[in-house]
Amino acid sequence: MTHFLDINATDTADLRAMIDQARAMKEARNSRPRGAPDDDQPLAGRMVALIFEKPSTRTRVSFDVGVRQMGGQTMVLSGNDMQLGHGETIADTARVLSRYVDLIMIRTFEEATLLEMAEYASVPVINGLTNRSHPCQIMADILTYEEHRGPIAGRKVVWSGDGNNVCASFIHAAGRFGFDFTFTGPPTLDPEAGFLEEARAAGVKAEIERDPMRAVEGADLIVTDTWISMHDPQSARERRHNQLRPYQVNDRLMAAAKPDALFMHCLPAHREEEVTNAVMDGPASVVFDEAENRLHAQKAVMRYCLGV
Ligand code: CP
Ligand code: NVA
């Protein structure tokens, strides 16, 4: 069974093959007239369940469109509307869904839910975000970086802000794709130390630098995300904002990076909080390419999982 649960749980060669296939499929699709179907229909006859226990715009739409472009069909399920949200076990849900569908994508809270789904499903399971990671996002981000600037190997990526789930997947990717990673943010919001150690063991730099201006020296890419994730209590809002304000990505911070540094954000963005309008809408920003690339990257992820 080929699940896609995390970047650090996936072979380096497989990750590279997915990025390359995504890029080729994107070029093929975007060179055709709008509305022309893909020649290739590798998901013909396949049914994909997309389960959401949290809100989503990009993940929901990009998976749904991606499956349809490849000739498959989808069923979008809200966790609350399923018996899953009313006491049925994850294991039983996984066993039942596996009798109907060929692939399951789930966005959930606890990583344990994802892992249990994968353990008991007899079809592949894809991580559409948990409290702990967001691997599909970072596959799109790697594709985006490489389209704009060439190979990401050997580059320096700086994460400024909350060491959250999206940050974790970036650290996983550092070890796999061979780029250096620096986290800058307050100590209470550090990424998991084990993730940084794992990246270092893979031979890349994975560091923490509290001073954001020093952190971005020599940076090829600056990334941030919301200061309050979907799993964070709203009661933490004021404290987090106070702690994270020095880590806002603004023109001053971008100017301290390399002149051709890019800016990324998985979106949704909170403009004038973690990032200014000037950066979001400025020349370094590739945020909407990232959003588009969710579609192309996930098409490759689904093909990998299904072996088609
Ligand atoms: N970036 C991302 O996963 O967006 P959604 O929450 O809209 O799916
Ligand atoms: N860190 C954010 C990402 C949203 C796509 C969250 O988990 O809410």
C-alpha cells in the first residue's frame, strides 16, 4: 500500500519523480486550450473520497479538480456529517470506505487519526493536513520554487513566524530535497527539535536564529504562515500576535535576504499580520503560483499512490 502521509516518510527518489511528473503534467495541460480535457486519464473509473474535518478552500478544490482532470470521480465528505464525527471509530470508517473508494484524502486534527486511517484502510491514504504536518502543500512549494529559480538543492529557506504544521513539512523537505533551513520565531513556537535533528542527519543545515534580520541573510526563499492555525485556540490570539509581530514578513525583512529571494505563503493569508500587502503583492511573491501548483503536485501524488 502506497500512502502519502508525510514527506519524511516518503523516499527521496519518489518525491523527486512526483515533482518532475507534476511539472510535466502542468506544462502539458497549460499548453492546451482552456477546457480541453487531458489526453491522459489515469484515474478513469476511480473514486476518491475527500474527507474534511477542518475548513479548506485550496485543498478541497485542487484535489477535486485534479481527480476530475485525470478522469476520476470524487466524493467530498465533511467529518461532522459522517458517523466518524459521531462516535464511529476511525478504523471502522477506514475499513468501510475501502470497500467503496480507491483512494482517501483526509484533513484532520490529530496525526493519530491519519495514521489509524492508513493502518486500517486497504486503499491508499493521503495527508491533506493535520495539526502536525501538511506535506501536499510543500510538494507544491518545491515545484513552485524550482519553476522560478531552478533546483532547490543547496538553497537557503527561512521560515519566519510560528513553527507550525506547514513549517514541519518544510523541515521534512529540507532533508529530502537537500536545502538548508533556518527557523526564526519566538522560543515558545519552535518547530519540533526532532524534525530539525532529522534534517541535520540527512546532511543539511537546520537551524534556529532568533533575530529575523540575521536569519534571512543569504536567504533564497522566505516563508511564513498564519499566526493562529485551525487547531490553535482563539484565546491564544493576543499572546501569539504579541510574540510574532517581530517576525512579520515585510519589505525590510525581504530587503535583508538575497536580491532574488522569493516569498511564499500557503494561504489563507492574514494581510498586514504575518505578511504585509506590499510583500504579498510584490515582485518576490509567488503565492498564487503555489496555490495553482497544489493542483499539479497533488495529481502526481495521487498517481504515485495509485501506481498509475
Ligand atoms: N493552503 C491550504 O491548505 O489551504 P486550504 O486550507 O484552503 O486548503
Ligand atoms: N497552519 C495553517 C495552515 C492552513 C492551510 C493551519 O493549520 O490552519
